[in-house]
Amino acid sequence: AVAQYNDFLISGSWDLTIKVWDIATFQCRRTLQAPAGVCSLLVSGTSLFVGLNGTIMRWDLTTWTLQGTFEGHTADVWSLAMCGAELASGSSEDTIKLWDVQSRVCQRTLEGHTSAVCGLAINDAVLISCSDDRTIKVWCRQTWACLRTLTDHTSWVYKLALHDGKLFSSSADRTIKIWDTTTWACVRTLDYENAVYSMVVRGDIVFAGLKSGTIVMKKTFSGEALGTLVG
């Protein structure tokens, strides 16, 4: 897992460490110890949230001190997102939990997925989740009802990204799908040679991390291939 904070890149690993890297020099400036393998990272303000097996840790990025843990999940926490004043977390127990950040108390649990919740995305109106059950669910932030389930993917859905009024979803079915967030219709499918484990959308380019170990760059709406990063 990776996240960015100011001029630092933060990485989490199964070797039970979180490392803080200087982006300018690529030197490791600090190593934080975790009690289990790191599944997910989220930077919000000056806080770093770390998803582990069954727990979430919160670190203060100004003092690099542990501020507390969130207890309540029973499996790996694969996805994190800030949801207003609450922290949203998705796990291998097929649920999404919403936490009060200050008290670290779980306020509600969203159920509906039938496999691990791998990715979360959020805008002003909805929380969006994706899962190994091949679906994407759209949850109303006002009522927390599931508004709709998107079923166009044919295999595990790994990650989500919101950009310019569109939702991007990456999948083991070797595609990234682009959805209109007004109608929730799939407006474009980008095809790849391998499962798409991760992605970043910047401007009109999507960077796709593939199972093959390569990163493929494509134009978001024309699908034009711009190149491949290997190494």
C-alpha cells in the first residue's frame, strides 16, 4: 500500500513496517512498526490510517506517534476512505464499517457484498465500494441505503477512482471500466492484457498497474495507448 504526505511517499508492507520516503532523494527517512502485514494506507490531514488484520491504526504525521487503534473488524482491512467526519473501512469479512474518528467507535456497518471489499471511493452524495464478488455498490451517504449495484465486471473488482465526474474501476477481468456518476451507465471499457490490480487517474491519462508487473498508460476516453513502464 502507498500514500503521499507533502514531500513524502509512505509505503506499507507485509514485512510489518511502514516506511516514509523522501520523494526528492528517495531516501528512507523513518520506519514505523506495525503488528501485522499492512493492507491499506490513507492520509487525511495530518493523520495516517493503516489497515491491518482486524484493526486500523492512526498515526500523527507531525509527531510520528500512534494516536490509537480502531477495533471491530475480524479480517484484513483492504480499503480506507474519509467519509465526512467518519472513517470508512472495507474488509475481507465482506463488510464496510463507518467509524467516528475521535472516539474510534464504529457507528454503523454496511452489509451487502458477499466477498472482500477491496476498494472505496467517495463524493458528496455517495460512498462507492467494490468487491471480489465482481460488483460495485453505490451507498447513499444520507440514509446509507444501497442505491444500486453495478454488475458489468466479470471478475474481482480491485480498485476505484473518481475523476472529472466519472468513476473508474479496475478488475481481474483485464479491464478498467468508466462509469457516468449521474446515470451509473458504463460509458467506456479499456482493455488490457492482464488483470488490473491498481490504477491512478491524472488529467486525461490512466496509469494501470497490471499483474504482469508493468504499468500501462492510456488516454481515458479514447483508449489510446501511450506507453508501458517496465522495471
